Amino acid sequence: MQLINDTSPLLLTTMTQRGQITVPARIRRMLAVKPRQQLGFEIKGNEVHLVPVTATLESIYGSVTPKNRPENFDALIHQAKRAKKVFNQTKQP
């Protein structure tokens, strides 16, 4: 990592052949990101901003209580098949 010049806040890093980059420690500290935390690339015009992701599907799993617990999928499948059968019978001439 290197600074472009003394007045520029632009930090440089190099991308590997596999498209990987190292986020400089200064930026990791500034964003308060931890190892294995996801980061997002936000595109604004011709710029890309690096932002920490605070909510993922994994992190919010279980935060919503289902209406019916536990779901009876066999009953739902049976109900859907019965509705399909009635629909198909009503559309025939």
C-alpha cells in the first residue's frame, strides 16, 4: 500500500491475477471491519465505494416469526394440488 502523495487521501493496492485485493489496515480500522465480515461495492457514477455490510441473510435468519409454526408443507402441497385440479376442471369446455 502506498499514498499517491502527501496531500492525497488515495491509497493504492494491487489486484492479484484472481481479482483479489488487500484492504489496507488504515481503511479496515476506519470502517471497523473484522475478518470474514462482508464488504460491499457501491457504484456511484464512475466511482466505487467500499462499505461494510452490517445485515446479511445469515445475520437476520430467524428474526421474523412465521405466522404458522411449524409449517405443514404436506398440507400446503395437498391444498395446492386440489386447487390446481379444480382450476383445470373449470376451464375445460
